[in-house]
Amino acid sequence: MPTTDGGRVVDDLKRLAEFGRYKTGVHRPTYSVPDVAARQWLAERFAEAGLDPVIDGIGNVIGRNRHATRRLLVGSHSETQPHGGWLDGALGVIYALELVRAFAADPALAGLGIEPVAWADEEGHYGNMLGSRSFTDALSEAEIGAAESRDGKKLRLALVEAGYAGRPRERLDPARYVGYLEAHIEQGNTLGASGERIGIVDGIVGIWNFWVTVSGEQNHAGTTEMRRRKDAAAALVRLASRIHDRFAEVAGPRTVWTIGRILIDPNAPSIVPGRAEMQVQFRDTDSEILALFERELQVLVTEAERAGPCDVALAPLSKSAPAAMDPGFQLLIERAAERHAPRQHRRMPSGAGHDAQILARRMRSGMMFVPSLKGISHHWTEDTKVEDIVLGVQVFADAAAAILEAR
């Protein structure tokens, strides 16, 4: 099995974290100046490792291994959430780089190759997993033309400013790879709470988003009697409470739901709100449960509309399908985990979306977690013990070798 250098991995992670450093975390939005610099730095590291690096027209950084006869695509994303953590995504990219080095140093692995990748915009600054969807022919030119960031910058302009406009977008050749493998911090606290050190992902949740709009009547808060008010905010709050109660009644063991964005118009203390909006999101690995939640949400919105006094409308925003990880890959990751961390691993779902669920539509895919301290992620205090980072890369390398050697 390949031998990894855990100290080198930690050093590379720390160096990558300097691109957009924010407190103990990183602020590196997609196509920002630090993100573009980080992608260039990664391309240079891929070249130093003996690969032919390419940064394509959507910003994916891929290291081509021309010498291998059997290849495994390995990676994650390199941009971050705003004021996010130093390991979210970056861990999987640097693990992939370390696997390239470890395989190249082991004559017994001759002919078996790793091709590392740093996907673009998994975090959704301009869309939804743009890089991996582009690579798998699931991102159209029309979508690229329409996409923009939350602050209104057009994706095409961002690509021009980054220097990626006009470059071809790399496309998947399924015959080139045995499959795809991704490592990531857990982002939750399942491993931390149990004292386990490796998570073998069996499935990745689907994420469904809906927008609810309540239209009432804006009026004076002092002179409008309660009996004649059409208070959009009050109607929205009542509906939100019903949604939480009903979802709890029909949820599966892995279902989660969130009302994470609420807008009140005009959002002033002395005005009865005339409009209120909220985003309702739910996640599960079971497509039937996701469909059930959609039906229940529609029923609740219809009931609220009939009850009045405000108009209530529901609109779908996005739906991603759950993805199962390859059973054979799961078994080989599990065996590697048992070799290095006996009885300190478990199979588990991913409650977050990842590029692996996109790749899984086109090739065999697997995913592995290492613990997150206190389950914190998408925040600059995100962290993982160094010993878990070091253990994880060795387990990951063993699993990758076993996948490549399997027939």
C-alpha cells in the first residue's frame, strides 16, 4: 500500500489556507482574486508532482496523468463559503495531491495513477456545483449565460476577470477512469460524538428548495384596526409554524428541514407588512420522502391560501437527486479504515451536498469523511484534529490503491 506523508499534507493545507485567510478560516469565494491565485498554486503543485495540469473554462483544475494505464479521479472543491473554514473542500484536494505523490514513490503501484481535481463553485456562489456539472455535461451554455452571484455579478464577467473565458471546458471520458473518490470533513458531529475517526459515506442527500410568497396589504401600524389587516408577516409566521409541525410528523430518520431565509417588506416597525417571503429547504437520501415533503408543503400552502386574508404562493427553486455511493468502493474504504483504525469507523450518509453526487451519475463513486471538531462547518472556526487529518489520508490512499487494483 502507498505510504503518505501526513506532515506534508498539513503543511499544504496550511499554505492553501493563506489564499484568502480570515481569522482561523478562509474567505475565498469562487473566482475572487484569492480563489484564482489558489487555483494557479494548485496547478503548479500538480505539475511539480509530474502531472500535466489544466485549468479549464469553468475553473476546474485537473492534473492529467499521462503515464498511468488505470486511473482514479480524486478531488473536491477549493473555493470556500464566505468567512468559512480552512478544510471544507480543501482537505479532499490536498489528499488527492498527496495520493499522486505517494503512488509515484511506490514502484509496486506502477501503472496505477491518480488524477487530482479541484472543482469550481461547489459552494454555489454562481450556481450549483458548476465545475462537476460542467465536467459531466450537465451545465449548458444557456445556464452559464444566465448565472450570476448573489451580489449581481454575471458568471460570464467573472470568468473573463478570472482569465478563464474562452478556454474549453473539460469533459468526462468515462473510459479513462475506474471511478471517482472524494474525501471531506464530516461537517457534522456524528463521528465526534461517537469517538469514531472515519466515515464511509453510503449516500448523499437530495436537497429540495421552495420559495413561499405571502401577499397582503401594506398599511399604517397605528391606524389600521386588527380586524381589517392583511398582515403578510403574521400569515407567514403562522404558516412556518405549521410547516415545522407537519414535517416533524412525516419525517424519516434522516430527514432535515430548514426555513433559513425570510424577507419582510417593507420591514419597518410602524408598517403592516404587505409582503413576506421565505425559503423552505428539506434534505433526505430517500426520494420518496422528498416527494412526500413536497406534497405536504403544497397542502399547507393551499390551506393557508384558503384561510386568508393573504394570498399565498409556492414556487420550486431547485431539486438535487440523492446519490448512492458505489457498494464496492464503500467496502474497500471500510477495509482500509479497519486496517488503520479498528472499530473506529462507520457507514453513514452525508447530510451535505458534494461533487461526488454529481460524478455518481456517470461513474462509480465513493466518499470518505474525517471528523469535524464540535461539528462546526461553514464558519471560520471549523477545524479537525491533526491526527485525524494524518490518519485520514493514509486510509484514503489505501482505499484508492485497492480500488485501482480491483478487477
